[in-house]
Amino acid sequence: MENRETLTGKYGDEGDSLIFNVMQRGDKLVNEVIALKNLDELTSSELTVKNFNPSVKNKIVNNFTDGALRYDLTVPFARYVVQHQNEISFPFKRYQIQPVWRADRPQKGRYREFYQCDADIIGSDSLLNEVELVKLFDEVLTNLGMKDFSIKLNNRKILSGIAEVIGRPEMIIPITVAIDKLEKIGLEKVNEELTQRGLSDNELRKIQPLFQIEGSNAEKLAQLSSFLKESEIGLKGIEETQFILNTVADLGLRKAKLEVDVTLARGLDYYTGAIFEVVTNEANMGSICGGGRYADLTGIFGLKDMSGVGISFGADRIYDVMEELNLFPESANTATQVLFINFGDKEAAFALPLVYQLREAGIRTELYPDAAKMKKQMKFANDKQIPFTVMIGEEEMISGKLSVKNMENGEQSTITVEELIKSIN
RNA sequence: GUGGAUGUAGCUCAGUUGGUUAGAGCACUGGUUUGUGGUGCCGGGGGUCGUCGGUUCGAGCCCGAUCUUCCACCCCA
């Protein structure tokens, strides 16, 4: 859990409303309720759901909640870096695997609680870090068995450049959100939305060439630099993207495709340079990974000039995709090799040292804990695909030999422990 | 946040235009030589039909509310 104010305002308006706020506890809460009773805006009639106006709602959230569940791992990481700046040697790398929460309505591939696996490098402007993270995407997802996935690459500076060229720099977020939908809803609808968001016909006309951009990464960048020739920041974004592409190309990738995608616009407010998103081309799933460069996230917490870049793997979505693609091995078969059947207290006491003798010989062995019916114990062994069962009853305790049953072919033999160990090892 | 569905045994689901003791498969359990699994056969336990209220002589089936889960949009991991 974080302090609420640590998280609010970092993820955009949409993000803010998806943060799980946590109520104050105990007397603090009681005191806030008492204090709020005195606010003239809050009359009892306003406490009915239908009459709830936003300002009252805000007031309640502000007064009643002091904490918030982590929305992602990046902002808390930035907070951590600022708080521990004197103890950290920079550039600082860290990975972190933890659950995060979104106050959203769940559906396929969307969870209210899910795990993110983050890797970040903070305290370095170098684009080599971006290159390393692209390689990390490739390495991890390839090792998990994914065969066809795309790392989409864009740059916030390019998006800024676009807004600048159109003449509406303040509209960068609405514009990028709209063009992000190009593939999904088509050109016409995107233009509709842009108009609705306040773009003039002239501005709309200026942006059209952007929607025609296509071809290889190099061709896209070439068209883009002509579109952005008036924008210094836009050209800077192209240059950065070019560097990442070239360097990665020299190193090569295993299964990943690295694709420039100008329509990739992540809603997170804090990205300033490269923006990443990974999608699998083998299953219908939203993005499975994301990330980007944040040049001044720590500034909000009081530490200037601390640029970082990081990526996040969406563990649950990756799991879902792997499940769908049958990428999990049939069984990790580290299961029991020998099961001792339990005939009762005396027999169990006799068997237990033998269990440990087998284990010391490296054989995965267990003794059924209860003197359950034999049929039940045998069925247990069968269900768990345990290859050998050992029966020790009166006879075996006298003779000192074990009745060993091979569960695959049903054959049974009477042998010593040493012989059993030898036959398995 | 917007819209649409769902909710019947542990699990997956049937349940006819509202009508007597609510069913199946799987799972569990007992028996089939009382120290033996996998297939077979015979038997058994288990459900206040999400919750509350309403309509009706009578509701799992109709109506309302509420909760849950799911799906799409929005957004994103």
C-alpha cells in the first residue's frame, strides 16, 4: 500500500479513477466523519446515491482515505529511489515482482489484482538501456516458448512533435489516444473523434499524412521525419528510435519482431521518450508487456534530473496466453516415486526409518499418513502416478523384506530395502 | 464509469407452456475373497435451486430489488 497522494495524478484522469483508495482506520476515520458533518455541502439528502455530486464525492474520498493500493510498480519505485537516494549507487537497476491493483470491472485478461514483473534502470540517459530492455523482452518471452510476438516501439517526443506540427501541443494526449484507435475503429471514426475533441478542419487536414504512414520501420521513420521536419523535438524522437532500432538490429533478436508503431500511445502521463508495448500474435489478448522512458518521474518526489527507463511484464496475461498456447509442460514430474502403504501405528513406525533411508538414497518417498483402507491408498498412488508402492504388514515386519508393487505392470516382489534402492537408482 | 448476460449437488451442466419426493456425468463413498490401484457391475450420501421480497391454490421456472461471476465498450498488464 502507498500513501494515496503518492499515486494520484501520476497516471492521468483515467488512471486516477482506477486507483483503489484505502479508508483511514480507527479514530482517524471517526474524526473525519465528525469533521465532515460540519461541511455545509454535505446534507443528509446528498448522501443518497442519486444526489451525489462530484464535489461531495471528492471531499469524501479526500477526507476518508489516506492510502491507496499500488497501481503499478514504477511510481512506487520512483518514490523509493528518491527516499533512498543517498544509499543507492547510480545507475541503479532493479527488478520487482509484485501484485498491483486496478479498480476496474474485470473481464477476460483484465484483473483487479494482477502481478507485474518490472525491470528498470534509473540514473542514466543512455539509450543503451532501452536496447537492453528490448533484448530482455525478447529473451524472456522466447524462453517462455512464445514464437510470434511484436515489441511495438514509439516515442513520446514523436507524439509531442505531431501535436506541435498540428499546432496544438496541449492536445497531445487526446490526439494520441485518438490515433491509437486507428487500427481498431478506422480512419473515419478517428477523424470524428479528433473533431469532437476540438481539432479544426485545418488541423485535421494537417494530421492526415500521419495516418498514411506504412512500410518497414525504416520507411515509416522516413515518412515521419518528413512529417515532423518542422519539429525539433519530433526529430529528436525519430533519432532516438533510429538508434534503438539500429543497435538492436546489430545484436539481433530471437523471436521478437521490433516494430515502430506511431499509433502506440500509452495513457500514462509520465513517459517522456521511448514507449514500449508487447503483443502476442498467437492469441487474442491485449498487451502483455509495457514500458517506457520517464525522464523526470522522481522530480515529483523531489529529485530532479534522474532519468529512468523500465518495462513491465504482465504475468497473469502471459500465463493466460501460455495456457491457451499449451506452453506449459505436461507435468513437471517431480512427484513421489515410492509410496509406503500405511497399515497401522506399528507398521508405520516400522516403515518410517525405511522412508528416510530411501530419501537419503535420493528417492522421492512418502508414507501415507493415515491407516486408511488399502483400496484408498492404492487409488491415491494410482491417481498420483506413483510408480512403486511398498507394503509392510505383519509378514514383512517378521521377515524384514518389503512387498514392493510396480504400479505400471502390477508385478509384485518381496525384496530388501537395499535391493529396492538399487532397482530404482 | 457505460451496456449486456449469468447464478440449480464439490465440479460441468440438464430441468419441458409454473403443478406431487429437483436430475445426469464426473468426484466422493460402501459392496463385488476381511493385505492390493487402473476397466466392469450393484448400492449410498450430498442441493433451504445466489439472497430478499412479490404474484399465484402452487415457483428452480413469472415480476422487483440486491449481491456474485462473466462478456463487450472505455482503458490497459
